[in-house]
Amino acid sequence: MPWKQMSKVMQRLELVRQLLKKLVSVKELCRRFKISGPTAYKWRERYRRAGLRGLKDESRRTRGRSGRPSALWLQRVRRERLRHRTWGARKLRHTLQKRFGAGGPSVAAITRWLKSWGLASGRPRRRRGPELFRKPLRPARRCHEIWTVDFKGWYRTGNGQRVEPLTVRDLSSRYILQIKLFPRQSLAQTRAEFVCLFRIYGLPERIRCDNGTPFGGGGPTGLTRLSAWWVKLGIEVEFITPGRPCENGAHEQFHRVYKAEVAKDPARSLAAQQRRSSRWLEHYNHDRPHEALGMQTPSELFENNRRQFPESVPLWKYPSSWQKRWVRGNGEINWQGIRRYVGEAFVRDYVGLKPLGPGKWNVYFGRLLIGQLHESEHGSIRMATYRRPRHNRPTG
């Protein structure tokens, strides 16, 4: 059918005429005119109702509405919003319909009006602070350069008690430093266990861990109270990329071995399972040859550490040209009579404020940049964002 040689109305008229004659099936006519069955019946019904006029295109605009809000309803919504400054569009519409009857603006329309007036409820969008890149993950070349830390997935003992194994290992020698079973993940118990480890084995140069609790958090620099304590001890914290456990692949492989040989068939109680895990640790370190070490055992490559654990850690000190503020228990500092949130990871210590210009300071925890404080803004500081550089390859 030569569609381009006649107008749309004439094409539809020809279709309707052939439909009414019933000389050809509807399916065949639809194939010829390249339309669907419902479309063919639609034009036939329009022609029956209105004749040739019914074959013309109709406006898709909603009938009976201009699309513009009436001035009366705009005044009503604005007046009600100013009376109730915390109410949203749904409450405003419900109240106005009870007072003036149905037929008012929709929730979406009221929301648009509130936004255009600057009266929309909700928290203001937090402004971003400086964006920094973490150092790429590096391989371990000697003992105590990198410790890898993780909580293996929980499992239950024979009597049904839940256990959360904390595992710590030296990356270079594959020497297991500790397997400690906790009934639950606890920051206080984890820190106490690391105090024991640091007293026995000294301090590593770096600790590699994932971003979950109690090691990592969602605040500035990704630190928690535990990992911030590591930083104060002079230990560099290496966070793997979220969702990339392969960046700590050696530790994950060690977990698979532990699961197959110890956790898969656990002892009846937590204490018995702890004894079994400790015996397996000794076997892994001293008897089990490791392929990545040329079939040597971890104990053959493990060495003593020269970095000793200090029993007391002094508070941070900053240059005399900086300001310093004490971080309260809720993660806030007091700046010019106004409380500013900097992060709960830094409580009970000082942060340093380095002046950048009028009304603007960089906020540091030791040598780590936390964010920026702007005098004209209230509430939280502009938190710094630490990102992992692209193409970071898993190591170790």
C-alpha cells in the first residue's frame, strides 16, 4: 500500500472501507497497511461514531485541565506550609482536601511548588570536602611489614553457640599470629587482643584489612576507633577496595583452609573449639609446608620484630601556627561556640586545624586530612573522601 502518496486521513478511510466490505480478513489488511489489529478496530469505531472527522488525529492533552495551577490553590498551599514548617506534601494535601474538598493539586505538584519556593522539607545536601587517593596496595618484602587482619565468617559450635573468629597473619611469612574466637564482634575485645599481640610480636609497619567493623567505618578516612588507634601507634592502615576480597587473597585462602580442616566439623563448645584452633595454628606454622614459600613452613621464614609496643601513647601535637581542638565522646569539637562534628573515630584526642584562608581550615588527625571546616557553615565539617586509585592490583 503506497502510504506516502496519500494523507493519513485518506489512508485510514481506505482501511475502514475495506474493513466494512469484509472481502479480506482483518489480519491480511493489517499486514498490508502495516498496523496492529487493535489499531484497525480503533479507526473503524471512530469512523462509525464521527465519520471522516473521527479519522483525524486528536490532541493528547488532558481534557478539562490547562496544566497550570490556579492562583487560589497556590495561595492555599503556601499559607498552609508557612503555618506548618515541618509538614511535607502529603500532609498538606490531606489537610487542604479536608478543608476545601477534593480536586486539589497532586502530591507531586505540591512537592514541585515547595521546591520552587525553597520550602521543601528534609536535610540539606552535605557539601563534599577534599578528595584524596589512598596509596596503592604494595607487596610484603619482609616480616612484619604487613599484617593481614579479618574476621572469618561466623559459624556455630556443636552446641549451637555462635563464634566469630578473629584471624591475624604476617603476609610475608604466612605465619599465623592469632586465631581468637569471640562470641560476637566487639571493638573492646578486638583492641584488647591486639594489645596482647603487639606486646608479643611488636608493631607492624602496615595492617591490611577490609572496610567492615570494627576495622573500617563510613566516616572520614574510613577509620574507626580501633584503626585510628593503630594510626596513633605509627601503623599505616591499608583498606582493600570494597567488594574486592581478592586484594587480600592470601588471607582469604588461609580462611578456606581453616574452614575445611577446623570449622567444618567444630567441637561442642567455644572453649573446646578454641583449643582445637590453637593446636591447628601450631601445626600450620611449624609442620605444614606452604607452596607459596617453596614448600617451607611459615616458622622457617618468621623473624623477630624490632618495633616494640609502647605502653602509653601521647596525644597528637601540631605546629604552633595551627589551632587544636579536643574531640568529645560524640565526635564533636567546639569551634567559636558552635559544635562541629568531625568523627567518632577521633574521640579523646586533639585534631589540628591548619588555616587556609579567611574562615577556612583544613582539619587533621595527626598527618591524616579529615576534611575542611568553613566558618560560614554549621554542623559537620566537609568530610574528606579517600578513594582507591584505579587499576590497583591485588598483592600477596
